Amino acid sequence: MSGAKRNAAIDAALQAALDKSAYLADDTKKEIRICAGTACHASGRVALREAAETALTKRGLTETVRIVETGCHGFCQQGPIVVIRPQGIFYPRLKPEDMEEVVETSIVGSGVVERLLYRHPQTGDPIALEKDIPFYALQKRIVLNLNGKIDPYSIDDYLAHGGYSALARVLKQADPLAVIDEIEQSGLRGRGGAGFPTGRKWRSCRANPGEKHYIVCNADEGDPGAFMDRSVLEGNPHSVVEGMIIAAYAIGADNGPVEGYVYVRHEYPFAVQRLRRALEQARERGLLGKNILDSGFDFDIRINQGAGAFVCGESTALTLSIEGQRGMPRGKHIRTVAHGLWGQPTNLNNVETYASVPWIINNGAEAFAAIGTATSKGTKIFSLTGKVMNGGLIEVPMGTTLREVIFGIGGGMLPGREFKAVQLGGPSGGCLPASLLDEPIDFESLVAAGSMMGSGGMVVVDDTTCMVDFAKFFLRFTAEESCGKCVPCRVGTTRMLEILERISSGEASLEEVDLLEKLAAEVVEGSLCALGGSAPNPVLSALRYFRDELLAHVVERRCPAGVCRPLIRYVIDEAACTGCRACVAACPSGAITGERKQPHQINPELCIKCDACRQACRYDAVRVETGILEPAGPAAAGGRRK
Amino acid sequence: MTGDNGRKGSALHEVIEGIDFARRELLGKQRGIGLLELVRDEKGDYRCYACTLCQRTCPVDCIQVDYCPEFPEQPFDAEAARAAALATGPGASCGAVSACVSGEKPAQFAPEVDLKRLDPVIAGIRTGSGLVEALHATQEAYGYLPRVALESIAEEMHIPLSRVYGVASFYAQFRLQPVGKYVIDVCMGTACHVAGAPLVVEAFSQELEIPVGGTTPDGLFTLQTVNCVGACALAPVVRIGNEDTYGRVGPTEARRLVRKLRKQEAAR
């Protein structure tokens, strides 16, 4: 087929796919967009949808006004979220009983229901439009652009918003190496954590000979507190599919057969469901499978579900898991691009990386490279959680400072609380203290600061979090998730955890703190994969930035944050107690006694320190006391360094 | 490898003699050189973590990490075995490393297994589904992975049961024990942790009188933890079954949830 003829065929095929969805491109249509992300689902979006249907039926508007259940809008703290199009009116935490009024005012009329609007966290002024809310205004959304706008179950929505045009462009250009050049020039780096240049990976995968090349998408988002990949898959699965097809073309065109896999967590049922639907629709429209868009290029994608093993996010473990084996990593002296899935050259990228590809092709490498810092280009999605006002999913240019993210977009700490640390990179990352808040977020700066970009989890903690307990949490996670292949990781993390347990119960000596540091170095040194190599990071960063707090546990035997149980005691402040008996009712162990309207007492013998009374008390009368044990004697001070 | 006179090339004779010696003295007598035994440390604790590496590495497939030999339906529980080993103390030598060496078989919820429900899984294997996929399908059918089902899968795929068991026990999502009607998943993600999830797990555990991973003897509740369900803005999060997700659950709400479900069940 000649070039012109082929291009005409591709255009015709895309147009045929588009024709079915053209009516959706009309941007002035009225729509009720309900967020169907996991957090909004849990906050009651189903009831909201029913309420919207009833309200529309009442007014006979079911034919003219569409209800769209979109992917995650990102502002999860304010769920369930409803946005009224075309105005873009944002209604947070909407209750089903208010839906009728919203339909009456904003759909039938064109006004806003002021009492239901989002209020500026500082000024308290109502904000009507989604784009004016500080949480959104400060972001730059490239990958998340269509999240919250389109129905993830509908390929028509994606096509109407310019979907698959990047694929058509690539197919028409018919030069796989030019695609690789474009990606390389854009400076895109792997969004899964390590930050390996994507273009270079594609190039070496293409160069490696094999019977078949595999294109694998890593959607095994295991970091606790991270949900970027899930939100992209749930909100805009086609962007990932399109990115993968483009990668397949760049690596596999005129280079033998090529096949795709998406390895997705089993814990994400919505994501699996939507991705499965997306693949079916893409096949129906001739965008996936044999002879894609009449170009003669074949490529198909299979879904493979994980089964709850954190280590399977590691490339070699992931390929073994797809093959149906235990996911135990092997040494990386042979790269996956040469010898990966079924022993064939394999290109493994993360969800967000693939989802960035169509934007780069459509807007050009320069546009992407213009965003970000010298070494880290483009934008990055973070899931901002923990003790911030506005938690949720955010996308910012690389190089944005932590302060801008946490205090700008995140709206700062919860009232009356003080920033203590921000944890990045999940169990492989580290905690950064307030002194580093002005660090720009890019791959290199974060590693230099003792943390890492990771896949994008960002957990903010305040003064009520104990850093020993926090480090213990991550270490327990990695100790449990260690596959057991390398002894330093398998045994070392368990031993480190035991030392941390002793520290948090006030039994450790200073020598053990030294031992902890030594062990950490050994574990890093003696582990094959990134899980072991980075497992001690949370402990090391706690030792680096929060040493005083850790030593308070050892030397003074107290927990400054009032978390470590053996070191704390619950008491009732008799002056503040009104004798309302709320705590008595909440106490599961019958430890609290006292007459109505008389100050109550906690019996320390019976108290199990479960915190129920403190949460039940409306007068802040339940206090946590620390420093209940004798400070350690001279024996503990023995091993102090320098 | 050189002879007494240091000349190169004379080693061959010695190698042949060495092989001959080994054949005569060692292999000629008896092939087994010793008994495989699990070594304990000075406290009496088994050093074995049941990581199954030895099983996978063994060139003659003579090692199998498997179900408990005394109670064939009970998966090997490395933690319990270690605890039992510690209880028996150093010096005591028990051949079988059983989760039950020091105790009675615990009261357990054990429903009947209808092998008919495995047919689609077997059909799936015949059309090329992998082991992990097959195990997912099996768990969907039964709610857990019964031993008989794993045996059928092993037979169908022509691999040893120990390999199927090895994969099933590696992944946290796979359950080797039956689950209750209500599976309570307490999210232990980072955001939930800092919001007090450990206190919530403890409250459930006390209210249900079962440890994490356990099922109540009446078969109603199973208590589990998951690493992150990704609803961090609602921390701490609890999921019951696949559908019901509860946000901002404290210890008191946790207890209340259990009581509510118990009451519902009693009313039926």
C-alpha cells in the first residue's frame, strides 16, 4: 500500500470510529457528572445517582440531560463530588436529598445553590466553579486532564475528546524510530519510581532480538497510601491502552510479533472492570487487535491480575508472576529489555508513563520538555493523604516544592495541628522534615534528601504521629512482603523490626540503635532487588531527621507523640471532665468508673489503651501521658556514638 | 591438582582415583548420606522460614513444603510451627514440623467442597490460563482454595501439588482456609495507619474473639487486613465483603458494626 493510500485508510478508520461518538463533542450540552472513584463510591455516589435519575425523570429531562459517572476527580476529601456541565459548577459532599434542588437550580435554571458550594478554606467565601477552587487551580493536569470529564466505560467519550488521534498520527508517520526519538527528546522518565528514561528503554528493547517482544504495563500499585495508577485506570483507561499501542508500534513495528500485558492488582476490581471494557471497545472499533486502523500493524493486550504481593511490582518478579510462578526477583545483570517475560525482550512501564505518551505525541516533545526541571520533565501525579485539609489526587509540574503542594494545593494541616513530616515513596522512601519543605520535587533532589519519588504516594503527618511507630509500620510491611530469597532482607528486616519494637517499648539500649544502623546498611548491601535495597530507608530517614525523638524512647523512655503504648498512660483531666459517661459507654474493658456529673477515673490495671475514650470525649478531658517509666540508667547510655 | 613432583598433567590419575574412592566408600554403600533435618537456633526456634527455596532448587525434587502432615486440610503455618518449636524448647526433636505439635486441632469452620464448581477452572486451564489466573478463579468459586481443588489443578497442569501450594501460599490474596459470610478487611495503608487503623483491627479482633486471619467458629466473620484500598481520604477504612466500604471508622464504630451484623443474623 502506498503512503498516501495507507494514510487515507487510517483516517477513514479513525473517522468511522469517531462518527459514532461525534454527538458527544458538543461541549454545551447539560450534564450531571458524578464522581465514581473509590472514595466517592464509599461516600455514597450510588444513592446520588438514583436521586439524580429521579429528579430528571420528574422533569422529563432524562433524554436531554446526561448523567455521567466519571473517574476520580481527585478531591477525595470532599466526596461524593458532583459537577454540573457546561458551567462546571462544583458541589462537594452532596447529599441525595439536595439533588433535586441542584437539578432545579443548575440544570433547569442556570443558577447555583449557594449553600451547597465549596467554601474557600481560609476566607470562607463560596466558590462556584471547579476550576476556581485552589485545589484545582494550582495543578497542571496532563495525564489527569480527562479524569472526571469522561465516562470511563465509554470509548465514545474518549474519542470525542481527541482520543486515539496520537495513535493515528504515529501510524501515519510509519516510522517507529521517530516515535522513540520523540519520547527520548521529551525527557519522559519512568513514573513507577526508578525514573529510568523511557525512550532509552524502548530503544534498547527494540534493539534486542527475540521471537516476540512484550509490552507490559505495571499496574501493581502496591505502595500503601498510593492510588494514582488506580485512578488513571478507573478514570481514563483508554489513555493507557493508547500509550501501550504506541509503545508496541515503536518497539514492535517491522520487528517481529509483539504482545501486551497489563499486570493489575486484584485489589482494584473497578480498575480491572473498566480496563476490560476499554479493551473490548478498542477491539470493536479496530483500534486494537489485528490490523489496527487498517495500518497492517497487529497488537493485542491481555489482563493479568496480581494476587497481593508487593514484591511483584519489581520487574523480574512481575514477569515471573505473569508466568504463574512465585514472584521472586532475580539479579538484574540481565535486563528485562533483553530477557523478560517468557525469556523474550520485554518493555515494562508503569501506568502513568504509558498514559503520558499520547499527550507527548499530540503536543510534541518540546511542549513536554518545557514543563519541569533540567533532569525531570513533565508532570507527576501524587496521592496526597494523611493529616492535610485537602487530601486527594493531584498532578503538578516536576520541580514544584513540597510546600506548594502541601500548603497550597493541600490547604495546609488540619486545624490546630503542626506539620511534622511528609513521607514520600511508600515503604521504599523516607520521611522529610519541615526544614526540607522548600525542596523541589524531582527525582534527584528527593534521593539526595534521603527519600525518593516512588510511584507518588505523599503522606503528611502531624505532631500526633510517632516517627518510631511510623518507621515500624513501614518496616513491618517490608518484612512481611519480603519474598525470602535474600537472607539479609528476609532475616535482616525482621531483626530490625525487633529492635524497633524494643525501642518503642522503652527496652532498647543505645548500642541497639547503633546495631540498627549497621543492620540497615547490610540489608541494603545484601539484597538483590529494590525491595530489600530500599527497605531500610524509612528507618534511616527517621534516624537522620528525627534522631532526637528516637533517642527519647531509648534514654528518657518516653514517646513524645504519645503513641507507643508501653510508654503511655491514659488519664482523665478531672477539671475538664463533666461526668457525661460517654467514655464509660465507649470503654470496652470496663476500666472507667465514676458517677454521673462527677469526674471519672481510668483504672490503669484494666485499661487496654485502645483510645476509644479519648475519641468519645467531647471535652478533651482524656489525656495521654508519657514519661511514665523511669529513664534508662547508665547502662543504656553506653553505646552512644561520639 | 598437581602430583607430588609438581609436574602438570599428572592430575588425571588422582581425579580418577578420587571418583573411584567416592563410589566405593560413599555411594557404593548407601545412597542416602544423612537425614534431612530442620536446624534450630540456641533458643530452640526453627531457622526455617518455609520460603520454599530449597524445594525449588532441589534437582531431584525430594523436598516438599506442604500441608500439615497431621491435619491434611490445614495449611502449614510457619509462625505457629515456630511458636510450637519454641514451646518444646531446645533439644526436643520432633520429626514432623507441624502447626499442631503442641496442641489440639483447633475448632475450625470447614464447609463441604463441591468439585463440580471447579469445572470452569479446569476448562480455563485447557484454553491456556496460567496458574495464578486459575487460582483466582478457584477462589472466586469457593471463597478460598480447598486442598482437593489444588490437587485437581496440579493434575491438570502436570505439576506437583507442592508447586501449586507454593504459588498459592506466596500471594497474600489467596486463602487456604475457608472464610466466613462477612469478610472484614481493615485497611492498613499508610494513611489509615496514621489515622489509627491498628486500634480498629484490635477492636474487631476483641469483639469477634479471633486473631487477624481467623474466622469465627460459627462461620460468620473473617477478619483480615489489606495493604491499601486507596480510599485514603476516608481513613481509617473498613471494607466488608466486596461492596460495602465504611470510612472514618474508629474502635467504637468497629464494635458497633459487628454487633449490628450479629443482630441482623440472629433476626434471620
